[in-house]
Amino acid sequence: MERGAGGGMTSSAAAVAARVEELLDRRTAANDRTFEVEAERVARLCHRLAERFARGGRLLAFGASPQARSDARHVAVEFVHPVIVGKRALPAIGIGREGGGLEPQLDLVAEPGDIVIAFGTDEGSKETRGALAAAARRGCLTIAFSAGAGAAWELEPASDDPFVRQELVETCYHVLWELVHVFFEHRGLLEGRQSRRVYDSGASSFLYPFLAEGEHDLEAVVDDVRRSVRMKAEEVGELRAQTLGEGRDRLVAAAAVLRETFGTGGKLLVLGNGGSATDAMDAVADFRAAPQGWPPRPALDLTEDPAILTALANDIGPEALFKRQVIAYGRDGDAVLAISTSGSSANVVEALVEARRRGLRTVALVGYDGGRVETEGLADVAVVTRSEHVPRIQEAQASAYHVLRELVELPAEA
């Protein structure tokens, strides 16, 4: 943070700090409003999803814009590869444009018992709405995150800011994934009848703090899940405040790094694993084509090409996934943005070490206590989200890279 001669912040630095506070306040208010209104509907939707999954249904997710496609990929990886020990893998497919138009793909792939989530229905895409309608005709359970989209279940984020809306949507689908498992543990409710079975959430009981052994009917379980939804929303609100508050000066410094990179003709290389890979997709989409209409910035997604990733993983090993691409693409004046919930993923560490060796600027968004990235000083700037719960880390990190994107465009004299 820039300081004046007397040690205080300069007027420009104070303005930037005030802007970060404003962006945090905007998110806090929107988060509170959204989940105050939608918590019960999210809980009931968890029940409906569980019914579909229990009968062999799959989750199909899609969107037309690059940002919407990153969410489709994100929700799919969360359901297929649960990061919580003891949770079952659930069938989910992210549908992109590689296979053609969205609507004809849905006509081919969707089955009557499936669940369909459409992202970006508020972006005015006829393609997305057409695909959603095709899924409904097939008998799919349809979900969208905007009112008037034509879905059976429409959850409305309480914000007009495209970045904030997307962050709220991410919390919604993370909570759906986390809490759908409640109803698997109480299978009698999946058949539409009250159950007299004893509820036992087992090793994953920490996910459902209001549930304990006892007899429950559907309404009692839905009420418990509703309260869990509200609690999770409060958790991410607090974590977002920590990330943007404690990390404010680091975000400002990271924005200065990226502004200099772009100003001198450099590009940004972005990387991450799993859900963080989809965050890399989203961050690159925002730098290339921000929905706010900011100037496009050159950025490469190192998670994008499955042929490169599988070749490197098969022939060398997963530790080389990003390092080799940094070697191939990194040039003098470029920067790397690494996103990691643990801060210690081997391929992220290797990429940052290689970037440093080549003189590239490095920025990292990391969870837990910062992991190796923080303790070993592997990034020029590291923003730490202090949690060990992966979904909440990712939601707060989405806020961090969205704020970072905005700060890059903030005039230096602001």
C-alpha cells in the first residue's frame, strides 16, 4: 500500500482501500439478502435433487458464455469428485460447445429423469434458454439462477453486479452439493413418505450441525437443512470479509503487478486443479471479456487443453502439468496467477518455482494457512483465505479474483 511522507496512506491509496471496502460491503449485503430469501427453497431443492439421483438421474450443467461454462464445469467436478470424505460420487456432466449447439446436445443427451442446471440465463442468451426448454420437454428437473428463465426452480441472486451474482450462484450450487447428501442418509423421505428411521449422518455429520439422531419427518429435515443453508451463507460471508479485509493490501499489490504486466505487453498465465481449474477458466474469461465491458487483457488458461494435460500427466506425471506449460508459454514480462485451496499442490508449487526461475511475476490465491506457497514465499503476492473447508475457500477466492480484476482497471490516480 502506497504511503505518504508521514507514514499515512496517500489519497490515491486511501481511495483504493475504500473501493475494496465498498466491494466487500456490496457482497455482504447481497449474500445476506439472497440466502434470507432463498434458504428454504434451496433446502427443498436438495430434496428434489436427491429423489432424482436416487432413481438413477444425472445432473447436466451448461451455459453459453465463457463465465457460465466455467460454472457448468465447476458444478460437475464437485458432484463427481466430492472433496468431503465419505460423500458419494454423483453423476454430473458439464456440457460445452465442443459438441455443437447446446440445444441439439440436450436433445441427444438429456433423459427424462435427469436434472439440468442452466447458467447465464440472465445474460440474454437464446441458446441457453432454448436448451433449458429442450430439457424441460424431455421431463428433466430444470434449475436456473434468474427469474423468468423458464425453469421449474429459479433462484434469484440479490445483486445486479455480474461478479457478485456469479459468486452467489457458486455458493448456491456448492450448498446443493453439500446438503443433497442429507436426504441420502434418510432414504425413506426420497419416496415421498414420512420416515421413522433413525437419522445418522455418519462421518460427515459436521456438514449438518443441526441434525442429530432421532425421528424426523420431511418437514423437520427440510427445516434443519434450511438452517444449514443459512449457516453456510454466514460462513462464506465471514470468510469473504477475512479474505478481502486482511488481504486488501495484497490484492492492491497484485493488481499493481498485473497492471504493470499488461502495460508492458505481457500476458497472464492462470492455473489451478479441480474446482480451482474452473476458477482459472472463469478468471481468464473475465480478463479476456469482462461482462462490465472493461478492456480485454491477454490471459491464457493452463487448464484448458485436455490433450496437453493428459499427455503430460501420462508421460511425465501430474506434477509437470503446469510447469511444462510455463516453460512453453512464459515469456519475459509475463505473470502467473495460481489458484489453490491448499496452497501446497505439487503441480502448483512446481509451476511457481519455474515461473520464479524464469523471472515471471507471480500472484497466488491460496486457502488453509497459505500452505507451501505462503510459508516458502513462492509468490510475489499471496492472498490467503484462512479456512480448511474447500467450498467456502473457493467462494471467497472467487470474490478475490473478481475484486482483483476490477482493481486492475481502477485508475492509478483513483
